[in-house]
Amino acid sequence: MNDADCMGLALKEAQAALAAGEVPVGAVVVHQGKVVGVGRNAPIAMHDPTAHAEIVALRAAAQALGNYRLDDCELFVTLEPCAMCSGALLHARLRRVVYGARDPKTGAAGSVVDLFGNAQLNHQTVVQGGVRAGECGGLLSDFFKARRNQQRREAHPLRDDALRTPERRFDGLPGYPWPPHYLTDLSSLDGLRLHYLDEGPRDASRTWLCLHGNPAWSYLYRKMIPVFVAAGDRVLAPDLIGFGKSDKPKKDVFHRFDWHRQVLLEFIERLDLRHVVLVVQDWGGLLGLTLPMASPERYAGLLVMNTLLATGDEALSPGFLAWRKMCADKPLFDVGRLFGRGNPHLDAGECEAYNAPFPDAGHRAALRAFPTMVPEHTDDAGAAISRDARRFWRERWQGRTLMVIGARDPVLGEPVMQDLARNIRGCPPPWTLPEAGHFVPEHGEQIARAACRHFSIPRDSHNEP
């Protein structure tokens, strides 16, 4: 075995430590080409502050060889040894120590101190660092990042009138690798925890703000986010309160149009979003289309998919009324099955991911409330602000627009979207996807690529994708 092979064995031990909840460091001792001792970090499990991977591996090797002197052995460890372990390695008279990642905080092989380089010691051990350093360091970086995120989550106490979906429900979701971000201190939230994704450089020249609808969450944009990030852009995808990883008030009556709009306005202000392309679908549009008029200078573009402005002075579509009745008659409808029926290309894991935020009826208040919140009459909550927004889009909108229509949508399909297009100043002819239904972002990769092109070409060119 060469050094890389031996370090691979140490990495397996580090991964086992990670699975056990320990800091992921692993070590192996090799004698004449044969592994004679393995070890992984276990201070927590063993209630032993000395149970570092190197110490555990040394003890195993000494037992295997029947000798506390290991002068014909080599040790491979994924992280630069600390002072304690370096001392033990020197006392064992190891011939060579090979480590992966440097430890700039406690490393005793040159990073903080160099015990192995002390010429006064009566034994000299050869040290080599940097073997598979990227893999070794990445494992540690991911571990500490996850632990910091967990600490931040635990620092956000849960309100008595809300629920929080258990984190395990979101483990291993297909196509959703991004770390969570949370806000609790927006004034409108009053302590509720809002989850959002934030990917790409903070100083990017373009920011995509992706707003989901009901009963979706930020998972809806998982196929678009990688394309936007690969283009060098920043992407934000919040979960509305009541959805996804955000807190879920227990009572249906908590959910109000104006309150959800205010949360989004404060979210945008807090993160000081600029050069925004607003990406909306379903309720992401009902709420999102009312946002730019509050600060038009923040917005450069609009990517709008099956949604509407519910102004109260135009009849809601028969498809929507049928959807609202279904939600009332079957409040425990299977969310994943709904997505699968309209998107047969989704696999079972993807469909189940849409169920993840809603483990029981108590977590589904928003799913019950949102269909009834769509303004139907002129004096309904949200109707007046939606009429103001319609005037804004007709008369004041200065940015570029791309409209994408899922043709198979029975709720907010082509007639609704064509009517919306007539109310958006400078909207080019919509792009219709014959194979797409209501949840258009499930065809998101092709849409995202077209959008990157569309919002990068000169403003006076309005070619379809």
C-alpha cells in the first residue's frame, strides 16, 4: 500500500467517527505493509479526554505487536496531531507519521508548535503532511459547519403557539444539499424562525429571489439553484412561515396576506438585496408581485411562472375554485402524491420530500389557510394592495420580464397567465411548456438556463428563449 491508500483507511475511520457523532478524525498504524492498529476519535463515547484517534490506534498496535515500542511502524492520521498525541507518538518511537489536513489551532507538527522538530529529543520521527489533505480537511469542515448550524438552530427557541418540523425529516432529501440559514429577529416574525437558502457570492452582480407557493417550499427550486450559482449569481429561496423548514403556527387564522407580505419586505430589507430577479410561482406570485413597488430600485427582472394577481375585481378561475374546494374537503391530502400526479418524471424520493415539512395535521395550518386567503372580492385582505401592484406593473415597471407557462395547469394555466402578461409593461410573448403543469419549476433546469440568457442580453431585445 502507498501513502494515499493508507490515508484512505484512516479516512474510513474518520467517517465512522462522524457517524458516531465524534469529531471525524481517523488513524491507522502500519507495520511492514500490514495494518496492525486502527483508531478513531472517541472521547465522547469513551468518556476519555485522551481517546484521540492516534492514541486509540497506538494502543491497538501495541497490543497486536506485544510491544509498547513501535519503532518499525508508520502512523497515518487524517488531522495533524495535537501536543498530547505527538508526545505519545514520539514515546512510541514511530519511524514515520503521515497526516492529512493541517490543524492551525492545535497542530503540534509545525502549525502551532513542532515537537517532532525538536533536536533535543532522543528520538526523531519523520513527519509528512498534506496526504489527501482536501478530503481530510473537507470532512472536518463539513462537520464543524453542521455543528455551528445546529447550535444556531438551538439558539432559536420555539414559540408556544408554533410547531417546528423535526430536522430528521429533511435528512438526505434528493437534490437538496444546501445548508440552512435562519432569521428570527425580523420585527414581523416576533420570534418565529424563518428558514432560507442563500447560495452563491454575496457580492454577485445578480441575485435571484425565488418564492414558492402552496403547498411547496424551497425544495421547489432545487433544479434552478445550481444553474444560477454556476452562472456566478447569488440565489435566495426562503420558506414562507408555515412551510418547509420555517416555523409553523398552530392556528389557521394566524396566516394573513398582509402579514406574510410584510415578512418578505423585511427579509429583503434585512439582507439588503440588490439587482434582484424576482422568481415567482403560485403564492410566490400572489405575494411576490406586490413587493417591487415598495422599492423598485432593488429589482432588475421578473421570472414569472403560473401565478396571478388576485385583485378582487376579476373572477377567480374555475380551476382555482375547484382546488380550493378540494383543500377544504380533503385537508389531509397527500402533498407528494399531488406533485407526482402533475410531474410524472419525479421519483418517489422527490415526491416524498414535499411531504417532509408536514408530518401531521398540526403542521398543516398554512396548507388549510392559504387557499381561503386568495382575495376573491374587492374588500378581501390583499385585494387593494394587489390592485396597486397591478398599476405598478402596468405603468411603472422598468425591468425585464420572462414569463413561462405550464400548459397542463388546470388551476392557473394559460388563460390566467396571458391575462397577467397583458398587465406587465414590456412583457414579451410568454414561453409555453407543453409538458409542464402547475409546478413549473419542476422543469427548472431548462428554465434557469434560458433565464440566465434572457436577463443577460440587451434590454431592447425581447427574443423568446
